Amino acid sequence: MEKTRRPLPHPARLLDDQRGAIMVMGIFMAMMLVGTLYYVWGIGGAILFRERMQDAADTSAFSAAVVHARGMNILVILNVIMCALAAIEAGLHTAKDGVRAAATAADITCGICIATLGECGCCDSCTYVFPYESAASTASRVYDAGHRLIDPLMSLMHTTAQAVRTGAPIAGEALVVGYSRSNPYSPTTSIGTMIPLGANLQAEDDPTNDPCDDRVYWPAAAIAGTASLLEISFNVSAYYGAGMAVAMIFDHKDNSREYCPDYFQRVPEDSHLGEEPFQLRTVMYGDSPFRWTRGGVLMANWGNDSSSSTSIYDALGLATRLSFAQSEYFYDNVNDDPHEDYLWHQRWRGRLRRFRVGGGGVGSCTIPGCDLLETVSGMVVH
């Protein structure tokens, strides 16, 4: 059977044909909808990424500040322990000196009595010679035993304090790195660090005699009086009073200063709370999983990849992969306690601060990497 050929439509009729117009519009609308969803998806993912990055920075910064505050509180404990040990040793030393002086006074007076055949009227002093000599010997043995025990303990406490001053920042840095490499922040975060690196706690060996004069002297005096009374078995006489008076006047201050200076810890006089030395900053770096959104941006720009747009996009991309946080450790009773008391009370705390570059004021940034932080600080919202 022969096929019939359908005649072509007249050109005029083809121009008037409206069929398929909605389909063309639908295709463009579908493309726009897909692009919109693409951007919403990318923006939502980027927000989640930034939130996780910022959480990691905040958590690590606060944890580092807490570690530093605990380090300062440990120094407080070491100071208190060293003060107690120094007071015990100084008290035993003064008791030994006082009882020895009392025994010597009794010996001299008894010798005068014997030499004058009792005409001086002081022969009752001879009754104190043997008890006081025995007490002086006991006091010397007690002091020697105490010194052999306390002196190495004081050296150990001092060495521990120096280790804490160096070790607390190292522990804080390790904690920051640990947060960046573990759940729930990894694999969002790749690596984190604390700025500045290698800084010690704001503490140093006290180069003055103030801790011994203010905190060791009077407890040691009380210990000296109690120990000496026990050693002479409460056999009190004028010789005892004179001997202890001589020891307190001439020996006790030097005895109290045996571990001053350079054993006790203090906050440096030029370190003030809230300033740069007490500030900690953490930087977290993450490899954003949403870099593919750049392809969508280029597609929306019809492949336009000019140098200016590329540099801006690269800068924004770097900013999205970095998160910053700042914290500080501080003494929580600054209005009531003087500066020299900061390492004698366990009132050190840690807290988050608003991120800022430098300690306040133009040109005040002295930390390593400050130039880089100033470059990106304008893109940080925290």
C-alpha cells in the first residue's frame, strides 16, 4: 500500500502555533529552582561547617585557659606547702638556738657560782645545767632530722613549681591539638594550635624576702616556742626566757629566710590581669567539604573567572577554613587581694573573651603571627 505524504504546514500557520511554550518556560524555571536549591544546600552546609569549626575553637580556647588557671592554682598549693615546711624548719632552728642559749647561760652562771664559792647567790642555776644541756642536745637532733627531711622536700617543691610553669602551657597546646584531631570536631577540623606557642605561666621565682617575712616568720615563732617548751619539759626559768629572747632577736629572722629568695612563686610585678600575657588564642584549620560550591558559582557566572573575583573567592575560602577564639586566665578577687597575694589563694579561673588582635590599642599586638591575625581579623565574626 502506498504511503501518503503529509503536506508541510504553511509558514504562516507555524508562526501562529503556541504548543510547547509552557514546556520551554518550565525548563528555565526548573533550572532556576535547581540552582536555588544548590545554593541553599551549599549555604546550609557552609553554616554547619563554620559552626563546628567555631565550636572547636571556643572549646579548645576555654579548655586551655582552664589548664593555665589550674596550673596557677597548683603553684598556690606548692607555695602553701613550702611555707608550712619552711615555718617548721625555721621554728625548729630557732628552738635549737634558744635552748642552746639558755643552756649556755645556765652553764656560765653555774660556773660563776662555783668560782665564787657561792658568794654570788646564783648557785640555783646549777640545777638547770644538766636538764638544759640534755634539752639542747635533743633540740639539735630534732632540728638535724627535720632539716634532712625538709630540705630535699623544699627542693622538690621548687622544681615541681618550675615544671608546672613550663608544663601547663604545653598541656594546653596538647589539649588544643587533641580537640582538633578527635570527635566530635574531626574530620571537620584538620589541625589546631594555640598562640603564642612556648609561653610560660605568668609566674616566676620570687626574688625578695617578702614571703618569708610575711608568711613564715610568725608561724615559725609559734613553732619555736612550742618545740622549745617540749624539749625542756616545761622546766621554765629565767635562763629559758633569756635564751629564747636572744634567739628571736638575733637568729629568728635569718632562720625564717632560709628559703628566701627564689623558692616561692609570684606573679611578675609588671604582669597585670587582663593584659596580653594572660590572653590565649586558638586557631583551628579545617578542609571545607563544600569547595565544590565554587563550581556552581562559576557556572552561574557562565564560567567567568576573572582574577579579581578569584582572589576574593580565595580569601573568603581561606576565611571559612579558619576559626579563631580567645580566652584568658585571671585571678577572681582582684579588688580585695593585692598583687603579691595572687599566688597565695586558689582563685584562678578561665573564661572566654571576644576575639581581638593585641592587648588593646593600635600597635599593641606583640604575639607571634600577629601580622597574619591582623590580616584576617576583619573577616572574623565572633
